[in-house]
Amino acid sequence: MSDPRIGVVGATGAVGPVVLELLAERGFGQVRAFASQRSAGSTVPFGEGELEVEEATEDALATGDLDLCFFSVGTTLSSHLVPAAVRGGAVCVDKSSAFRLADGVPLVVPEVNGDRAPEHDGIVANPNCSTIQLVCVLDPLREAAGLRSVRIATYQSASGAGAESMDRLRSLPSAEGDVVMDWEFDGDESDEESKLRAETRKILELPDLPLSATCARVPVLIGHSQAVWVETEEPLSADQAREALAGAPGVRVAELPTAREAAGEDDVLVGRIRSDTAGEGLAMWVVCDNLRKGAALNAIQIAELLLARQALAA
Ligand SMILES: NC(=O)c1ccc[n+]([C@@H]2O[C@H](COP(=O)([O-])OP(=O)(O)OC[C@H]3O[C@@H](n4cnc5c(N)ncnc54)[C@H](OP(=O)(O)O)[C@@H]3O)[C@@H](O)[C@H]2O)c1
């Protein structure tokens, strides 16, 4: 299928416009934009032109005139709209957490477990933005020396919480930003922290991997940063880790990468790779554009992989 009929649902949010930008850059021509009733009839940029936004209803998505659908809406909406689009015959790449841990739904980062994508039954799930950048770095370390445990502290940008959160940050005087934990808590952990563990285990197919996370939101517009401590099964020096990461797809080793440097880039940047002075493992700093590789780019890479393998049918 050379030019699939594509729907972008959530086209007016934080992630949807990046999906549209990347689709236009890659030469996809048959693209439609969907959002809520509030946005229906408005326009969004697409390449040199624009698209009129259509209302995303179950009926509209089930009519059978889409081959591929990218969803960047919340979990509740995805859980209704995605099955409707699948009924209409579209393969759906969903960025919400509605299906990520469901049996039979591949949860895919192409550089890590792309082989799982064609196993879909109409839905491929895109992991949480923090999980994507983490597994891009963990997988080459696992290949080099096995993984014994992972500890992580995140510094996540406002855009990870959507367009409204970006607007809120933009409206604040720059001295008034705060570090917050704006997720749901279930006992000691936020849902973001438990998602990071469960999704990482599913993608790496390491169901018992010990992983402890503390996630925080920082007053940065785009780009998630992570301090990561890894213990490996076999000894792995900082130089060996740097070498393994330098050869990994989608990863770039940098000296002191910042969120600002990562914003607008496709690669996951990793730096400060060093021995953990408090333990036996390694410490490192990982940054990534959460709207690109953390969301839109990863989803499009999944679709391109399916197209290349002619696996765009449930
Ligand atoms: N932001 C990230 O870095 C990131 C990374 C990975 C995954 N995700 C996931 O991607 C999804 C979207 O994230 P986002 O950050 O782009 O959110 P967002 O900025 O809040 O955008 C939400 C989108 O959903 C649309 N929408 C809201 N209510 C709707 C309805 N009733 N019917 C149809 N469309 C509706 C909105 O359209 P209107 O403008 O018309 O309201 C908007 O286009 C979430 O599930 C999120 O967890 C986000």
C-alpha cells in the first residue's frame, strides 16, 4: 500500500500536530484530521496547506474509509474510538494507556521490539513517553551485559501532560515554575511510575525486572530528562556501556545533553555515563523530545514498519 488513507485523531492537541508535521514531511498524502466537536470545522496545518478538522465519532471512524489511524486522545476516549476504527478496517496506533498492557496488543518501540508489531489484531500500542526513551537505552545495555535492576528519577516536561499544560506553563512568569507530581497516586506510587515499570517489563520481555521510579514534572516546555541507575548481570564498564550505546539505533551519545538540546531531535540522547559510586552499576542521564520519539515519531515508525512488512491489515 503506497499511500494509505490515514486518520489523525487528536489533531489539535500537543502530539497530533507533530504527527501531522512528520506525516507531511514523509510524503503521506491522504491524511484526515479529527478532534472533538469543539474543533470540528477549524483547520490545522498540514505541509504547505491545511486540513479541515472533522469530529471524531465512533460512526465517523467506523465507515471503512481509513487504512491507518493514529490516536492521540485520552485513555477513556481511545477505549471507545479505537475499536470503532478497527471495526471499520483501520489498523490503529494508539498513544493512550488504554491497550498498552492488554494481552495480544503489541507494545512497540521499533528499535527494541519492532518484530512484535506485525502480531497485531488491529491495534498496536505506543508506550508512555518516559518508557520509550528508557527502553531505547536499556536494550543495548541488556544486549551487552544483561539487566539486574533499574532505578530512575524523571524530570518530565509540561508538554507530556498535553496542550493545556503547555499553555499554563507559557502563561506563568518564568520565576514561578514549580516541580510537581501531577499524576494519580495508588498507594506509594503514581500511575506514571507503575506504568514505567510494567511497560518496560512488557517491551523487554523481562517480566520480573526490578525497576523503581520517581517521576516529577518540571517547568520545561518540551523534553523529558531521566537520571538512570542500572545494575547489569555481567560487569560492564562505563566505556563498554558508551560503546554499546553509541552503536544503538535511535540513540546518540552526547556529553551533557539537555532537554532543550533534545527538543526537535529524533534521537534519544544519553550522557554522563559513569560508575555509580554508591553501588556496582552505572549511572547515566537520558533526554528525549517527548512529543517526537516519545509519541508521534515512534507511532509513525511503527506504521512504517507495518507498511514495509505489508502488515497493515488486522
Ligand atoms: N504529550 C506527550 O508527550 C505524550 C506522549 C505519549 C503519549 N501521550 C498520550 O497521547 C494522548 C494525547 O496526548 P496529548 O498530550 O496530545 O493531549 P492533549 O494535548 O490534551 O490533546 C487531546 C486531543 O484530544 C482531542 N479530544 C478531546 N476530547 C475529545 C473528544 N470528546 N472527541 C474527540 N477528540 C477529543 C482534543 O481535541 P480538542 O482540541 O477538539 O479538544 C485534542 O486534539 C494521551 O493519551 C497521552 O497520554 C502523550
